[in-house]
Amino acid sequence: MDTLDQLTLEALLERSIECYPDNPCLSWVEGEPLTYAQLGEQVGALSALLSEQGIDRGDRVGLLSENMPNWGVAYFAIVSMGAVVVPILPEFHASAVHHILRHAECKALFVSEKLYTKVEEFTTEMLSTRLLLNDFSLIPPDTPKHLLSRTLEAGRKEFEKLKEAAERKLKQTDNSAVSPDDLACIIYTSGTTGNSKGVMLTHGNLMFDAEAAAEVMPIHEADRFLSILPLSHTYECTLGFILALRWGASIYYLEKPPTAKVLVPAMSKIKPTIMLSVPLVIEKIYKMRIQPKFSANGLIRTLYAIGPIRRKLNQIAGKKLLETFGGELRFFGIGGAAVSHETEKFLKEAGFPYAIGYGLTETAPLVAGSLPMQTKLRAVGPAFPGIEIRVADPNPGTGEGEIQVKGGNVMRGYFKAPEITEEVFTEDGWFCTGDLGFVDHDGFLHIRGRSKNMILGPSGENIYPEEIESVLNEQDMVLESLVFQDGGKLAARVYLDYDKLDETLIKNLPEEESRQKVDELLTGTMKAVNSKLSSFSRLGKIIEQTEPFEKTPTMKIKRFLYVSN
């Protein structure tokens, strides 16, 4: 296996430019790809410009943008010169963006034209340089959004002059290489608790995780990645960006949000071999495109209930699904949250090349996972090479306890928060994930839920809301759900499939009758779900959630908004 002299992003870039200079590297789906050689040229020029603007080793540089090829250019330009990139999630509110820029003490900021309004009025003495990510033009101070394009047209020629001058200056400067222990990025998590923390990841953390992932799932230079998750999240950044570039693969980006209308033609054109996703994406595909065909009429429903016939039907559906994805997909990674049991069972029986991974931003991110042909229902997979997992204080009866991790992928700590950092590490150096689970006899990790979400039952039973939600989400009219404790009883909020409701249950009915139908549906849903649960996990109340739940970038529901402590 090809190895790097040092586990740094700088070494990765140099090696990939040397090995794959003419390979397509970063591209829009409808665009001309940037080659690895061209990537190297642009990174060098941009690093020189940043140096000319006074950015030094260790300085923080913000990166606020939707996915695009230039995101990767800016990322490597920052980290290759020893500065620290601060990727900011596009979904963050302007106030959160401002807080991050101040807290991280960013001296420069790359921002896309689309997101410029979030920083248009932001001012701080520390932030001295702003660049438009779409073309790397320098943004003059106090430029309003409506004048941005007009102002920058004149600034582009000046940018070229500055770039040339910066390159000459950089050649005369002794710029020593970065080391694996150098800080590469600070990632501010949105989390599900409302408290955003800056996770400090080193070059070594990111490269260790990417190298470990490649040992489990080898990447080839002919691989084509289709990116649909935000690059500013460590899941997509490490596994859909750093890992791909390490082995000379090509990455393609969508210019619009990944709706079915945009995604299907993109997959047909690119024919991706590798994609990363969150459960919500594949669950929606299953619920809206596949499941209805198996419940179209009584005969099909009866046949589908027979094991051998169901598996055969799933295999046929799986082949069609694979064709929808372009026909050449060999790895579909699912992470960020738990996938519903019903959806996973279909994927497994359909022979769809899915695999489930487990990790956190603090672990750069991946900790455990498996290849598609090794997946086990309701399990994640073994720990990745070089990463240790232990279950702390396991329950004698179930073997469940808190999952703790140790390895070269574990973060340095939280930025400017030594007390919080100390809280999440044990005295012997294990990182406490806050997740509950167990490891089975095959070494596969099983996740039960977040320890802070666990509810203690009336007789001391451990109740995991995520497991009840999985059953709820399998119901025909339920799109999303959230389970919580209310007055000592279990309750659930459910967001229904209103399009399907309108087409079937309440079509053309008066408002009063429609309300009655929905109430009956909720009562029937609770009864159906309770019939599948242990007595101590049964719901006492079900509430209609009339708007979609607010979610984190990895599509986890922000529980703190809906559950009072």
C-alpha cells in the first residue's frame, strides 16, 4: 500500500499531484474538471496571496460556502501554508457565523457570493481580508451585496497582479513544512444540544482517519465521487474529499440542492462509484419510490409478507435502484444518524452496496464501519485499523455502556475550552463519546442511542428514544418523529407525509372531517407502534408536528428545541 512520509494534508497534496497530475480532480457535474496539476497550481498561488495579505502559520481563516470545486482549493491553500481552516456550515444563522468568526479570531475569510449576506455587515478589527470563493477575488471593505459583482469585476485584474507579486515573494521565503501535530482545522459543531463547540483536529487526526478508511475500503484513481453532503462537515470533508484526493479519484459537485430532480440526471451523467449520505436521503427514496409499489394492492402485500418472495422482489427493486444511481455504484456510505430498520432490511436483501459508519466530529470522524458485503443488520461494523473501542461500565445483562475511543483520529480538544475538553477524556486518555452501545462476538459495534437521550423506565429499564422512533418512522404516513418523556409517560411528536395524506386519506374532505381523519390516523399509528414495543417502551401520547423538525447538517433532529429538560 502506498504510504506518505508524513501524515499531513500538505504531503497528501504533493503526492497526489506527483502521481495523478492529469487526472480529473474537482468539478461541477456540468463543468470542466480541474486536474490535480491545476489544483496544485491554484493552491500554490492562493497560499502566496494569503501570505501577501499577512496570513501566517497558525492564523485562522474562515471558509463559508456551499459545496464547489473552489472550496477544496481554498481548503488546501490554507492548510498547506500551516494556517488553520475554520469551515462554517452554510446552514448556520448569520449570528452564529459572526460568533464563530470572533471566537476563532479569524484573520481572513473566504465566502461564496450566495452566502455573502451573512457577513455583509460583519466587522471586527481581527478580520482584515475577505475573498470571494467563486473566483478568489479580493473583496474591498464595506462592499454591499448588490454591488458585489460590479465591484469585483474591476478587482479581478488587480487580483492577478497581487497573485503574481505574492508568488514571487513566497519563493523568497523559507516556508518550513507542516507537521502531523499542527492544527489543521477548527470545526464548530451545531450539535443537537444548542451548544456549538470548536473541535480542534490536527493534520495527523484527519490523515490517520483517511488512511484507516482506505484500509477498509480501498479507493482507486478511477473512482468517481458524487458529493451531496456539506463539505464543511467533517464526514464529507474527510471521507468524501480528503480520502478521494489521497488516491487520485474525481469528485463532482451539484450546483443546486440534491433534490430528486437534480440528483437523478447527475447520477446518470457521472455514474458515481462512491457516494456518502445521511439516512434521511435513502429513507425518503425507499418510502416514496419503493415501499408504495409493495403495498399497491392486497395481492402484492400478501406476497411481500412471504419471506422468499419478499427477498426476490427486493432484489429486483435493488437492481432498478442501482440503475437510478447510474449503474456503477460500488459503495454507498450511510452515517450521521441511525438508519431505520425497515430501510436497512430492504437495502440488505436488495443487494444494494450500502455500508454504515459510526463516528463523531471529535474523531475526525470515522471510528467503525464495514464493507458493503460485510454489513450486519442493526450493527455498524468493527473498529477501524489503529482505532480502539471500549464499552465503559457495561450493563451485566445487556453488555451496553458508554462507547469510548482511543486512536490517532481523536481530536486535540475544544478550542478555548480546556474545562469541557477535560470532561470528555478519561484519566487514561479515552475519549467519551456520550453514545451507548455494545460490541458483539464478531467485534461489530452496535449503537443504542445518546446517553443524554436515554429515558429511565418505571422499573429502571433503559428506554432508547431512537429505537422507538425507528418503529414510528416505518409507519406509512410518518416521515419523522421524536420521542420524549412527558409527565412520566412516553410521548412522541410525528411529522406526517402531508402529500400522501392529501392524495389518499383527506382528499376533498371538509376541514372538520379532515381533522377527524388525521386524529384517527394518529391513534391508529400509536396502537400499531405499541404492538411492536416492549410494555415499558409503549407510547402514552402522540402529537402531530405540523412543520418539519429543525435539523443539524447531518439531518439529526435538534432535540433541545422540542424537549424541555
